Amino acid sequence: MTNTVFLVFRAFFITMMTVGMMASVTDFRFGRKKLLLILAVYSLWVIGSSMVLIWIGGELLLLRLFYLTISVPATALTYWAANDTPAQAVFNYMTQILLSILAVSMIRQLTEFFDLSPWMNILLMGVFYGTTIYLEWRFLRKPFRMLIKVIPDHWGILTLIPCSFCAYLIFVASWPGSYLENKVQAVYAYTAVVPMVIIYIVVFKSFIGQYRIQMDRQSHTLLTMQISALKEKLQQVKEVEEGIKIQRHDLRHQLQAIAELVSRGDTDAVLDFLDAAQKRLDERREIRWCRPPVLDAVFSSCFAQAQNHNIPVKAKISLPDTLPVDEGEIAIVLANALENAIHANLELPREKREIRCKMVGVPSIMLEISNPYAGDIIFDSDGLPIAKKEGHGLGVQSICAFCRKNGAVCQFDETDGWFRLRLVL
């Protein structure tokens, strides 16, 4: 009975540590309480299924079937609670399970060779798992999450690598008997480590190459988008300047007409003419949102788009004549943020649409844009909203690129049905 309790505890310990390895590089969509509840239910399943298998066929039967009773449910539950695609999830989790299987078997061989106690085996595994979880969280999590975002496709075929090696190791280690009793089986199992390491090195070199290509494409796309948007804003500025020139030209003729009427002494005609001119000016008067011309053009263009879509705009803007950063760059940030806010409002009924924009330039540039939204917003580990559709999300990436270049801080959050972007420079 004591041996059974220890074996069940050992299986439970290995399972929980392996789940910890999975979690170290995973973004979850559930809160902490719900995750703990899922983990508690899964723990009961691990303990119960392990006890049944050990009672029926001993440790060997557990070794043969743990992949189906423990590993597959862990993969399914972790995928259910995470934000990854099925292929990404299987590749990640099965790789962690594969690493765990190899480490556990090697530590078991080590303790058997030196005739160490079972609890020393647990201690050595604890040291391994603790170190691995820390290293993966500290050094692997961020690049892996970025790799998943940059290369969202082509993971399906890669899942065959960890799945095939896991199946091979389990079969060789448990058929016809235990690898602990048959040294030939142990040799066959560990010789698979060499090709496995080579294959993973090749795969990750390929990943790095694809990552660089995708980043170059992304940078080119962002640059093209920025140039296009800046050209559009400059064109709007030119159109405003042309309008001013036309008004100055018309004003000269209007003054000549008024002078002629005054010389004739036709006071009523002069007053009627001035009144009509005033009405035309009132109709054509444009709102100046700020003094920097490019930013004013961006605000005018985006707010006009919002009004055309029946989206009310509440804006409070106070900016100086000169800014500490390039006016064109901050204009791109505004255009992207306001465009995202407009798109989010279009998914709502008209009575719920609204955009709030606040921007000041003293003591530093501070921007806040908020809007209601429909559905759910999912944030990644860096606090950035994850795009729901392919091709979306470039605006957020452009804003982040601006912040990295200029040392600004941006924050995205959602509260009470409102999505907010805050930027401080």
C-alpha cells in the first residue's frame, strides 16, 4: 500500500510539474480562480486514474497508458484555457511532455544506478522542474509568444515531431517490459535523443529565418502604411492652404464690390452684401482642433469620418505650436488609434456609438482615446490587444513602434465596456 501511495504521488508530482512547464510559455484567457478550479479537477482525475492503473497492472501499466490518461487530457485542458491555435498548442505542450519524459527517465536511471532513495528521486526531479520552469518563463516565454504572433500558420506538420518522439519513447520504454529492467530498451530510448536534438535545432533555425522574413515584411508594411497616411495628411494640409488662397482671392473682389457700393452711397446694398458674405463664411468655417497643421488635419479628417458614420465625438485638445517629436510620426499614431476606434464603433448600434479623445501637450504629451466595443477583447502577455481577424493589428504595432522609438509609454485596457488607449511621452 505504501508503494502504491508513493507511485501515485510521484505520478501526480510529475504531472503537475509538467503542467507548470506548459503554463510557463502559455497565455491563458481565464482568470486565476477559474484556472485553479480547472487544475483542482484535473488533479483529482490524475490521482484517481493513476490509482486505478497501478491497482490493476502496477507501475508498468501506468507507464504504458499515462500518455492517454494523463498527457492527452492535460493538453486538451491547457488548450481550452489558452489563446493558442490547436497546432500551436499541441506542438508546445507535447514538446514539454517529451522533455519531461526524458528528464524523468534519466533521473530515474540515475537514482537506480547510485541506489538513492525514492524521495531523493523526487528531490532531484523538483530541482530539474523548478530550474526548467524558471528558465522557460525568464528566457523562452517572450520570444516564443512573439514567434507565435509573427508566424501564426504552418505549425500543423511540426506537431508530428514531439508526438512521434513521445510515442516512440513510451513504446520502447514499456514494451515488452520496463526499460528499468531491460537495458537494451533503455539504449534504444536514449539513442533517440540525438536525432531529436538535431531535428529541433533545424526546426528552430527555420523558425528564426521565417521570423526575420516576417519582421522584414511587417516593417515594410508599417512603413508603407505610415508613408501613405502621412501623404494623405499632407494632401489635406495642401487642400486647406489652397482653400485659404481662394478665399483671399475672393476677398479682394468682395472688397472692390463693397468699395464701389460705398462710392455710390448705396448703404443698404453694402449691408446686404456683408450679411451674405458673413453667412457664407459661417457655412464654410472649419474647426481648428490644434495649431500644428498636420495634427489638425488628422483630427479634422478622422472626426469627419466618425460623424459620417453617426459616431458622436467628444474631444478636448490643447497642444502647443511645437512638439518634442516629429509631427508626422505622432500624426500616424493618432490616425491609427482613431481609425481603430471608428471600426470598433461600427460594430455597435448607433445609439451606443461614441469616441472620446483627450490630448494635452503640457507638461508632456498625454493622449487618451476611448470608445465602447462589442464582443470580448483578449490581451497578450505584453498587455496588447490581440487582433481577431487576419490583417488587423497593424495599427497597434505601429503605435508600439512609435513608443519604442521615442521612449513613450502606452497602455491598453478595457473597463465597463470601454476600450482605452493611453499614451504618455
